[in-house]
Amino acid sequence: MALRLFENYPEELRLLFLPVQSDDMEFRNRHKNFHENIRNFNSALAPASVGARLAPPGGQGPFCYKIHDQIYHRIGALHPEPDNARRYGQVYILDTEQATDLRLQQNSQCDSNTMRTLSSLLMAVNPCARALKMMSEIEAAENQLALREQRPHPKLTMRFEKATSRGLESRPYDLPTANEVAVVYVTEHDDVLSQRSLAVHQRSGTLTHISILDERCDTLAYPLFFPTGQSAWHPNSMNSEHKKTTQKDFYSCLLSVRNDEFNPLLHGRKLLQRFVVDAYVKIEQNRLNYHRTHQRELRLDTYSGLSDHFHDDVPGPPGRRIVLPTSFIGSPRNMQQSYQDAMAIVAKHGKPDIFMTTTCNPNWAEIKENLYSGQSACDRPDLVSRVFQLKLAELYKDLFKEHIFGRVVAFASVIEFQKRGLPHCHMLLILASEFKPRTAGEVDTFCCAEVPDPQSEAPLHQAVKSFMVHRRCGFGSQAPCMKDGKCTKKFPKSLRDTTCIAADRYPELRRLNRYTISLGEDRYGDESIVPYNPYLLLKYSAHNNEEICGWISAVKYLYKYVHKGPDRANSVISNDSDVDEIKTHLNARYVCAPEAMHRIFGYEQQRKSHAIHRLAVHLPDEQTVSFTAGHEREALRRARTTLTTLTAFFKQNADSEAMSSPTESTLDSRRLLHGDFPEHFVFDANLG
């Protein structure tokens, strides 16, 4: 896909984004102030507002833009309500000095010279800003004309659309440029054409919502990224092959690194974090809108329930509530289904042997070497996401091709995001029988929990010091691991001379406490070391926790923990009979920049070693029937002759029994359990 959104990017603004090259201290200070307050500069200069409920992680650490609930894009009227200050697009009708002074009143931390420069720049190059100014000038001219003609002042409405011939007796005023983006309609009454395009009125007590499908949404909300007003994605966007492109593909392409092209987004730092969260939320909202509009057409009921409806045994329309489907990645049903898939693997291959957690390290060389000057890892969630995927691919290679733990017969992995957004991967491994750790000595070959010798094992000692020490938490109630005055991770651990294996618990690893680690004013021994594998810790230089879990009997707990899904806000239970699971999902979920980039790039959230066929289990005439409203009878007739995976299982067994003498080439299905059928037979729902 070829994007040309930044070809004519203004040089003055480009210099503010790029790493500073000048020795001029005044410019260097302005450059620093610009990046420290870039979100304030953007909000002050944006014609539209972006509203979100922020959920910043607590404590100290790098900046992380994280939202809870939904994001809203709004644009106001040309004039504010009485006693309200001008904001956003309303400021553009003032002259440059007035506009700058007003913006600085609301953003005193921003450099005044930079604000003045950017205000003048956007008024000169941004067609949306010029459109608002034009509307103000037309309003003044029309009011003077109405005063001379002694008639009421006309009403003005500006629509962001290209001027074309209209079947309306009104006077459109085009922008005095070749690149037209808006039309102003002057009417005596409320007779402006009802268009779906974005409109700005003279006065209005409410804000106008900007659709997530509007091509001007990004342009109006992020003028520092799109100063010349280029249109972004819209439903009819085409790629280089003249095929429609999706929002996800558009943003994935927009956020890609191209060495020969300047991309202000990749230099946007804190503003980039907000942009990528905004972009992903729009993608997700678009998908959810599809589910909302299409699920209303599709209903589900049991065969008997649908039959009873036509015999007047059940009042009202057939079907049950429409829900957020399993196909929506990350939904509660999706995570529950994934958990059940993982348990099907356990039923086939046995309990897991190793529980691994691998975390992203923002100081990886692959990240730091690709940062622009002055940037840190939190400024580039795109890099963090890409590098973590590469590291994860290499880890999969070590585990499943190099067999560093032995042959893995099955696994399940899930990617989650920490409070500050860094990704981490939980993985449960099931080893072949000959490689399973069964003794204390074998456990010690997989993982250890000791401080290495700082002399003979200096690199490993440094890695343990950097990534595997559980710092003291008992004296700090604010520590994330503390609950009711106790460490939920059960640190510090007991020291012991040998590894001890007991039923229904993790092995108690050997902790000889021969060496210590100094961190600040504290010293830590083996009692504070998180179990690790020396080879993986050295190779990946990141927190890499390995636990031997083959003796744990609560296997369901392990898999439920891995498939628990992302953090969600507490919900208020309502007595309202109308249940909107899509709205509940939106109101409860959190989104941060690294997760947004992960989803925009289309990286998988979870991975399993086996494909799982989900088999139906139901009582007679209690199978689920899907139907479109108004076509219930047709669905009922179809269900009478259609097999489910369960009834097909019964039929195949009956056919096998009817065969007088099965041949060697014919499998006797009576010897198979229901769960074994997908390994030997293919179920075709269309033929069933």
C-alpha cells in the first residue's frame, strides 16, 4: 500500500519533530518544550477534541498512555455558548495573536514562540482551519447584508465535503483553494440538505460526534501529524492494487518504518501513544459495530424451542439475547473457549510440565539501536511490539525445534500486557514422557533459584541481578504483590540444601545462599530469586520465569490463569432486562499503546500446538439452530434433516454395526470415542 500523507509536510514543523541538530540554545529549548508538551500543543491546535477516560498506571515509571472505556471525537459550533471560553476549532476564527494568547492561557506550560509559529503555520496550510475562518467571514458578510436589507440573520452550516451541484436553493461558498474540503450553506430556514458528512453550525448547545469512519477524523484531531489536512482512511479507501483496504491495514502501513520517508508519527513520542490507542479503538469499534448490526439479524434457539414457538407453547419472538460472539478476539467467550480448547489438549496429552513467563525488556539492543535520537522505548510502541514478536519467534524455535527442554508434544501460550503496557507471554508446555522431570536432580537441570558466582559466572550473575530478583515488598504496602499484608508470590522463600518434591505443589528449589546481590541499600540472597533457566536468561536478557508444574493437580487453575483475559474494570450489575454485552465489553476494557500496536500489526494473542474441533453435546431435539428473523420455518425444516457432530457420531456407529463384515480398509467407528472422531473422520456441515 502506498501512502503519501506526509509528502508536503511543512519544514518548520518537521524540524520540531526531528532530532535537534542546531547549536542554537533557544531552538534546543523550544524543541525540548515541544516534545515534553506535545499532547498539549496538539490539543490546543486541534479543531476537534478527543475525549477519553484515562487510566494511567500508578507509581513511578515511564509515560504510558492507557485508556478505560471508549474514545469520543467531537467538534463544536463556530461560537461557544455564552460565558464559555473558545476552544478547539472556535479559536481559528480569531486573528493569530488573539488565538495564540487564548491557547497559551489554557496551556501555560507551552512555549509561546512555538505556539505562535504553529498557529500561523496551520492557518496558512490547514484547509480545515481555513474553512472555519471562511465560515466566520461569510457569517460577518451575511449579517451585514441582512442588516442592510432589514431581514433576520440567516443560518449558516458548514459541511466538510467537496463542493458539488446540490438540489438546494442555497448559496454554497467554496474554499478559495483547489483542494476543497468544506462548503458553507446560507439558508433562511432549516433547509440545508440532510447529509451524512460532518457539519459545523453557528451555535449549538451540544457537540457534534465525528464518526470513526469519517476520513477527517484523524485530520481534525491530530493537526501536528496531518497539518495539511490530508484525508485519512475511509470505507472506500483503495490500496495500490485497487482493492478496498481495511482500517487495520491502513494504520499498519501508516505506522511502518520507511528509511527514505519522513513520518512524523514515529517522532511523536507521547502523542504517538495517544494516536495508536485511538487508532486501535476505532478499529475495534468498527468490528463491534459489525457484530452489533449483523447479530440482530441472526438468532439462536434450540430445535425444540423453535418448534414450540410455532405450536404457540412459547409467547413472543423466538431466540435469546444477542451476545458478543466467540469469534471476537479477547472477548470473555473467546477466552473461555480457548481455555476449553486447552483442556482438550490436556485430556489428550496429559498435564503440563513447565509453566513459563517471558517478559519484554525495553532495553533490548534491537530496540535501542532503532530508536531515534532522544527517544526511549516508551516513545516507540511499534518497535517494542515488533521486537517482542521476533524474540518470541526465536523462543518458539528454541523450544519446538532445538528442543532445549526435550521434545514438546503440546503447548498453549497467551500474550498479555503489564500495567505499563510491556507485553509478556505465559506458556504451558507438555513434554514427551521420556523428557518429563521426575526427580529432584532432573528438576535442577530445568531451572534454578540461586545467585550465580559473580566471578566465574559474571554475565549470568548480572542477568539475575537485573531481571530475577523479587525486591523486598513486606515493608511497602503499595507493592503490587502485596495483599492483606502478605506477598502473594510467597517471598521470601525458604533456604534449603536440596530440591524437595511434594505432591500438589511446585517443587521447592535448592537455595544454598552462597552469594548475594546488592540493589541500592538492600542485599538479596537466594530467598529472593525467581526461578529461571540459565540458558534462556542469558540468551534473551529479560525476565524469564520457569516453574516445574508436573506435580500440580489443579491443572484447571493453571489454564484458567493463562486464559483469564486482560484486566477489566468493575462492572455495575443492572436490573435492566436489556443486556448489551458489546457495551459492557467497551466500558470494562483497558487499552495501552503497546497492546494497540500489537493488535494493529495483527500479531496473534494466543497460540496452541493443536487445532481443536469443537463437538456438539446435546439432548434429543435440543441442538442449537441458527436462523434469520422471518425465516424460522425454513430453519426448522432444515434442522430436521441436518446432522450435528453428535448425531453424525451416532449415525456412523449405526452404519458400522450394520456392516456384516468390515474390511481392513474400513475403520470400525464403534471402537472410537466421540472425542476421537475428528482424528479419523471429517464432518461436513453442508452435507450433514
